[in-house]
Amino acid sequence: MPREYKLFYGGRWQTGQSVAEVRMPHSGEIAARCHMAGAAHLNDAIESASTAFPAMRALSAYERAEALRKIARGIEEEREDFARA
């Protein structure tokens, strides 16, 4: 069964305006379903980022770097899924 990838912003997973199927080129099999953002999603994500900005700005450079390292580790752990999709 293909994995489904929703949008993540504002601290929650969001359902997109539409869903795109990603197919394997050699078989045509559906590899993943990716939710696609619309204008309202974009506006909500910008609003969420604007709201979070003061708290992130208040962190020290070390704390911000640690947050980015944590994100990078999460991406690294999911690298196979990223490669497939």
C-alpha cells in the first residue's frame, strides 16, 4: 500500500486541496500519494511561521542549530521514503 504524505505546518498534519499520485517509472505502480497545497494552505503556513518567528528568534544560535540538527536527523531517518517519493 502506498504511503500518504500530508502537509505539515502549524504543528499539525494537514489534508491538501488535492492529492497527487507518484508512480514508479518502471512499473507504473503508485509509490506514494502526496497532498498538494492550495492558496489557503500557503496563507495558513505563512501565518503559522510568522506566529512562531518571535519564539525562534529568542533562541540562542546554539538552540536554533540544535533544532535544525534535529530536523536533519529526521530527514536522514526517512531518506528511503524521500528517495521513493
